Amino acid sequence: MQPAIEAQHIIKDFANHRALDDVSLSVPEQQIFGLLGPNGAGKTTLIRIINQITAPDSGEILFNGRALRSDDVSQIGYLPEERGLYKKMKVGEQAMYLAQLKGLSANEAKQRLKSWFEKFDIMNWWNRKVEELSKGMQQKVQFIVTVVHEPKLMIFDEPFSGFDPINVNLLKDHILDLKNNGATIIFSTHNMASVEELCDNIALIHRSKTILQGSVDGLKKQFKPDNFEIVYSNGKSDLRQLLGEQFMVLEESKKEHETIARIHLEPGSDANQLIAKLLPHVNIHAFREILPSMNDIFISQVNKNERSNG
Amino acid sequence: MGKIKLIILREYLTRVRKKSFIIMTILGPLLMAALFVVPVFLAQLEGDTKTIAIVDETGLFAPKFKDSEKLHFEILNEDPESIKLHLTDRGFYALLHIPITELSVPNTAKLYANGQPNIIVTGYVRETMRKEIESLKLSASGIDPEILRSIKSTVNLLTIRVDEGGNEQNSSTELSMVVGYIGGILIYFFIFMYGAQVMRGVIEEKTNRIVEVIVSSVKPFQLMMGKIIGVAMVGLTQFVLWVVFTIIIVTSVLSVFSADINAFRSSQLQLEKDPIIMYDSGGETIQPQNQNMENPEQINEAVVAIFDQINSIAFQLILPMFLFYFIGGYLLYGALFAAIGSAVDNETDTQQFMLPITVPLILSIMVAQFIIINPEGPLAFWLSIIPLTSPVVMMVRLPFGVHWVDITLSITLMIAGFLFATWLAGRIYRTGILMYGKKPSYKELWKWLRYRS
């Protein structure tokens, strides 16, 4: 399948540093793509290039397989991290203005905004000034104006900041809805839990370069540490002696009736062998592989890259 | 372009609906009208006749004080100390005490009053005494005041401008000065007031953090131009409303106030309707200004002379040129103000960048007085050519008549300057609006200029 958007060898220099160094990535259609990286890695610069706010020094952005054009802005919805609204303007008027800037006619804009305002149950804010709303309320309005023109590509930079947990869930549901309705979403955040929950694919940018790219499931398998967790009881003998050199007991904690152990498989051994060794001696209650969280992968990969760069 | 139109409309509507705009639009003409109406109103007020006591120990001055409508003088021979204490009891507004001094010609006097004495009173007293002292000094040095009077003369210089075709035209330096100066000052204020509004608007968008949302829909350049044009239209709206309201207020108030003025005005209207009269008496010399104008015909003649002079100034050239420099100058400076706004995070940081653009503007209004003295000199020429100063300086020069080569050069450079400033500002703007946190230096601005868009 053709990617919805593709960055090819993007290089962008600023006065004192290179913000993007030969960055390439491709975002599959109708998926949620996590754009991850530490602060200052170059994520915002890349997002701005996709939005045509700045231009790359070299490299190209492909949108639906062809070079990005200036009228594509009506196909893109962008919720920047640094966002805000005109404080003195009325909510409805402002939403109308921003929707029309994206190319909607006044009638269309009004119709769609009304339906979105009803969905979020905020119709009674229409004539209130933005400065009268709380931060979370403003964020809702901001989200609506990002998606109201029904763009094919949406870019959310830290969309959940400023929301309470209830509204974070509401927003997640809406984002998944948008995806199911055919939108491609680029999602940039530091909240790894939400990455695991929402993203299909990710790219990790560090020090202006892509250091990791792939599907969330694939990356988790790729970086699994071969650790297993066993919950058992009736253990009379010491596990360490029992298992020998092929398996390393990382941790053992005894509860009243059962013991929880984490065991690392040395290369050349597999989980079935482990179970076979344990079966004659203990009653197994639970057995599962420990997969790394995106958080673990993020930290280990960034640190690794940091070390290799000295 | 549809999007620019949307931006212009938003900039315009949000500003025009502001309370401060409505208040200024109403207050401005009231203040301006007050400038015209208050003096008339004050003159209309029937002031009480003030009685001033005079104790003149020299005996030289007292007879010189003549009673007028507003002032009455009473010459007393009492101890000034006792009068001083009972000014109000005895119905005196003030006491003038002229003591004897050792000088042959006394020049000190004291005016006692309860509270600050009226400027009319002090002015009259000072003037009367000055005249008397002067004539005393004259006679002390043996000069006959009559001779001096015959020497004193007023010169009424009728200046006539001859154009290349040999046509003669009455011209008035004073009037040219006034017209030029007013035009220059209007442009100066317009640029400053509305240029600063553009800058504040840009800073507002930056601090609100809305700018990145908007530039994902429109080009930064469109946003900047939309703002500049929107604010310009706000300024023009206010300007037109001020002129209209001021005219309405002044005419309606004055028509209520005085029938005399009404008559005067209708005679003016008559003149406007009937241009033949102006031409007929146009060739006559101007009457000395200090002559009494009791005769209505004389008033008419003086008015005709003024109208003739006004006519002599080439308004068919000046008005369009005023509009050109008014708008061109604003667009040039507006772009620069927008660039400054984009480079900083808040208004207090604007100072260092404001300097280089306020200096030429202030300079041009400051040198206006020298331009008036020598409207053809090299200073006038160069400053009316350079786009940063030409809007004000050329306006000052124009009523004196400027060669078409100079005008063409100035207009061309103005357009070029405006285009260049917009280009320059656009490049700083698109980088500046997305920069937060640190205050940039000139060196950084220079780097921003060279980024690829």
C-alpha cells in the first residue's frame, strides 16, 4: 500500500546546528504513526516541514505518492504543541475563521462546527469569549478546529496536554474514530503509555536522525529481553540450583502462598525447556513472557545512541 | 486571494468593534471640535468688567491705562498696604502698585490679586507699561516718537510663482507652510499610531500561540500582509470618521452659537458656488492684515484673497500625493513594524529594534521646519527622495512646488522601498513568529534573512 506521507532524505540546517540530518520515514495510510524523540531531537522541525511552514534545505516530502503542493494544506490538520487562540474573540466566530482559512465555505464551516460542538456538548460556549474558558475547554475548541475540515492527514503534537483523564479518554476515542473513518494520523508525544495504546507504527528521532522505525508490535518483539515471569507454589528446592546455567533467575519474591520469579533465558534455550525443567518440582500458576514497554525501548535506544555518539 | 481577504476582514472587524476604537472615534472629533468651538464660546461669554486699583507713585503711568469693555481702572492715592488687604471688600479684582525707583525710567511694578491674576489683565498691564517706558526712554535719548512711528513699517509681500510656461500665480508662503506641515504631521501620526498597532497585533498572535495554527493554513507572508492592510483600513476608517464628525460638530455648534459666524460662513459658501468672484478680485493686492474689517465688502475681499491663495496651491496634485505617501509610507513602516513584532516575545523587548525605524521618522518631522525655509535645498531634495523620510518631507515640500523629476524619483523609490521593506520584513517575520524564548540580536536577524522559505 502506498504511504500517505513520506519523507525522503530531509536535511534542514539552522544557524548553529543541523535540525534534521537525512531523515527518511514513511507513514502508512489510515494508521496512527507515533513520532517520538527526546526534546530538541527535531520532531517539531519535521512536522513544520510537512505543514509547509518551513522548507527543507534538501530532500522531499511525498503526499499520496506525489510531491507536496501548497494547496495540500487543506488536506492536513495540525494541532501544534505551542497552541492557543485569540483571547478576545468569541469561540464560535474564531472557530469559523480558522475553519474558513482551511478552505471551508462559511456555510459548510458553520454546519460542521455545530455538529462537532454538539458532539463535545459545548454548544453553549459559541458566543463566549475564549478568555472566559478554562485551559481544558480551550483545548477542546482547538481540537475541533484542527479536524473540522476533515483532513486526510492529521498531525497532533502532544494532544493530551491540559486535559483531565476523562477528557483524555474522550479525545482518544475521537482520534480512533478519525482513524477508522480513513484518516492518517501523525502523533507526537512523550507519553509512552498512549503511544502503546494508539500507535500502529513509530519512528524514533534522536539527535536529528531517525534511529528506529517500525510497527509497535514488531519493535517490542525485536527488543524483547527474553525474560519470563513465573508464579508458582510448593517450591521446596532452590530455583537457582534447579535451573542451572541456561536460565538466570533475576528476581524472586515470596508471598504467603506463592512465589513470583523473573527468569532470563540465555541464548540457545527456550521457554519450553524452562517449563520442562520446572514442572516436576513446582506447581505453576502463571507463566508469561515479559515484553518491553515503549518506554523501555525509548530509553534504552536513546541511551545506546547517546553512548555511540560519545 | 480568498484567505488574505478573510485575514483582512478579521483584523478589521475585531479592531473596529473594540470599545477603545469607538471611544476614540467619538472623542477625537469632540476634542478637535473643541479646538474650534471653545475659543468662540469663550469670546461669546459675557465676562464681568474687572476693576483694577492703581497706586502710581511715579504719576507717569496711571493716565495711560484706558478703560475697556472688560477692564476698568481706578486711580487711587492711598496706602497700597491697606488696599491690598481689602481687595474683595472694596470690589477690586487687583491692585497695581508702581513704586518710585531711583532709576530715571522706572520699570518695576507689583500686581496684587486674590489668586492668580487673569492673563488678559497681566498682558494689558505689561503692554501698557512697556509702551510708556519705551516712549519715555525715547524721549530721554532725544528721539521723537513720531519719527519712530513713521519709520516702523509693515511689508506685505505678494509672492507670485512663475511656472515654466510663464503663467503667473499668486502664492502664499505661510499657507504653503501650513498645508505642508499639516500633511506631514498627519502622515507622521498615522504611521506611528497604526504601525505600532500592527506590531502589537503580531506580538499578540505570538504570545497567544495562535500563530503556528494559522501558518499551517496560510503563508506567513499572507498573514503579515493581511494584518498590515486590515490595520490600514481601520486607520482610514477612523480618519474619515474623524473628518466627517468634526465637520458635523463644528458646523452644527457654530451655527447655534452665532449668527455672525453663520453669515460669514454663508459668504464663504457663496464664494465656493461662484468661482467667478474669486477670479475677478484675484489680482488685487492683499490688504494689510491689521486694518479694521468693519466693512462687509472688505471682509469679502480678504476672504477672496485667502481663497485665491488656497487655490494657488496645487491641490489637484497635493491631494493624490498625500494619499500616496499616506498609504505608501504606512505600508513601508507597517512592514518594518510587523518584522519587529515577529522578532520579539513582548513589547518591552521592542526597544532596540524600534530605534532604527523611529529615528528617520522623527528626523523627518524635525527637519520639516528647515525644509520649509529652504524647500529646494539639498537636504530637502535628498530627504524627499529617500523612502524612509520622503512621506513626511515630500508633503512639506509639495505646496511650494516641486519639479516633476523629483516627484517621479521620489514615487519610484517609495514603491521600490515599500516592496523591499515588505520582502525584508516577510523573511524576518516567517522565522521570527515561530521563535520563542530568547531575544534575537541583529546578527540573528541577518541569519533569518538567509534561511530558505
